[in-house]
Amino acid sequence: MTDSEKQCVLVTGGAGYIGSHTVIELIQAGYPVVVLDNLVNSYKGTTQPNPNGVIVSLQRCEEITKTTIPFYEVDLLDKDAVRQVFKKHGDIGFVIHIAGLKAVGESCDLPLLYYNNNLVGTITLLEVMKEFGVYNIVFSSSATVYGDPQYLPIDEKHPVGGCTNPYGKTKYFIEEMIKDLCKSSKQWNAVLLRYFNPIGAHISGLIGEDPQGHPNNLMPYISQVAVGRRPELSVFGSDYDTPDGTGVRDYIHVVDLAQGHVAAIKKFKENCGLKVYNLGTGVGYSVLQMVKAVEKASGNKVAYKICPRRPGDVAISYANPELAERELGWKAQKGLQEMCEDVWRWQSKNPMGFRIAENGSE
């Protein structure tokens, strides 16, 4: 490993679902990691022997990796607090920026919250990075920047900016900010990773997706119904132009996604400038196909009801992931059944999410 590769990776949002899995993959690839998170999407337990609170997801990451992970409860809107993290860890060489609000429906109801948190928080982070001479960033973007697809599969040349919701627009605007930053100075290197739909969980069953409150994403909703935590799934729309009328998405295992971030960090060795990659499988599955796959993995019936379409949803979206394979040497390895089996292992071991480890109640 070269000296540059030994530099620390700061992961914003590292206590969350994608962040925690990425932290594990980074550590297992030999990178020192520092985590910054405001815990808005994470659970903080407060029982003995940790009366001051323990971040359960990170505690379990430490258990899996057998390392201690430096953590800072910091909001990116607090510039001075962000500065303190960079001051304390002078060896930070890379930032993986995952932190952000991410619910499509909520963004339609609360657009200013999303613009303030996601855009202003990112501007603060980039300003502090520049102040401390850290010019390498991997940004957690989204396939939502493509809007309603003009063609399928979606490659990186597909037009962007036709976003159908404020959440997607924040991702698009942040991409544009980072692009302009890279144009302004050759010191900057950025890899924009456009996620499709992450599902799955770590094979240990120790960490997985644990949304706060009502699930906004499909898979935790399905798995919570399968485990008996919720009575039924709401299927938003059954009249799309798809084989069974329900929306079709490209679902990618979160561990494959996390490994994509490790590949992106390695790309910085080339002084790569600006790069954009889709992280997906290239295969689309409908909502009802996902229901059947979880039923098979769990052995339980998943009750559902048909509801009106949600604002901002598109009918079909799936990736052309060939560029990432060609330039990053990365390709999704895990299929649908393995994704669902890993989800079920996590959910069945942790029916109330991370809370069960602390006090057995929600």
C-alpha cells in the first residue's frame, strides 16, 4: 500500500445504512476511517454500560472489523465543528460524502429543508476541505438525477437535470457544484457515484437498513411486514407501463455498492479529475417481484395494498453499469435472492432494528 493510500478516509453519514457498510469495506481494504454523522438517520442507544450513548451501527462495525472507529457527532451545517474534525485528523486525504436527507416523498413536502441540509451542508464540507488542503471527494449521488428515463438502460451520457423531486434536484445541484469546482482548479479530484437502489445487509446480520419512523424505501417496508412489525405494504401505483403495473427499479446489494466506494478511492491514484459512474446491476425488478422474492427468502407472506402513485416516482429505471466495470474494475456480484436472504437475516435477527440490542423495544 502506498503512502497516499494510507491516508485517512472521512466518511460523512458513516453511521447510516450505506455509510456503515462502506466503513466496513474501507477498513477491510486497509484504509483508516473517521466517521462524521449527525445521527438524524441513525439510532443512539443510551443504556448501561453506555449511559452517554453508543452508536449501535458503529459499535457493530467495530465488532465486525475488530477495530476502533473514530466517530464525531457533527452536523455539516456546523462549520466550526467540521473544522475541528479536520484539525484533529491531519491525515485525512479523502472524503466520501454520503450524508444527506434522502426521502423522495418528504422532499416534495419539505423542499427547503432538503435544499438547506443537502446543499448548504455540502458547500460547508467543500469549503473546509479546501481550507485543510483535502481535494479528493467521492460523492454519493443518485439515479434520480436522470429524471424520467429517455432511454434504457441508463448510461452516464443520459441527460441529467430532469429531476422529478427536490431530493433528486439536490443531488443534481451538488453534482454541478463539484463539477464547477473541478473546472476551477486541477487540484480537485471527484468521483460522482450515481446509486440505483441499495438493498441487502451485511452477511453477519449485525448491520442493515434501519429507517427512523415510517420506511420511505421499498425493501425495509417489505421486510418489516414479513417480520410482523407492520401489517401490510403500501404499493404506490399499479398502472405503470410495466409487466405487472408496478414500478421497476435496479436493486443493488449494499455491500456491492460499498465496494464501489473503495474502487472510487483507488481511482484518485490517477489524479483522475472528475469522473461519473453508475452503480447498479443492469437488471430491473418490479415491486411485486420484490415482494415474491422476500416471501421466498423469509417463508412468510407479505400482505400488501394498492395505493395511488407517489409524486416524483418514475415507472422504470435501471442502469447500464459497464463504465464502472471498465474504468473502476468494479461490478455488482450479488443477485436478487442473495440480497433478499441477507435482508431477511438482518431483519429476523433484529425485528425492531438496532433498538432490540439496547432495550428490546422501539
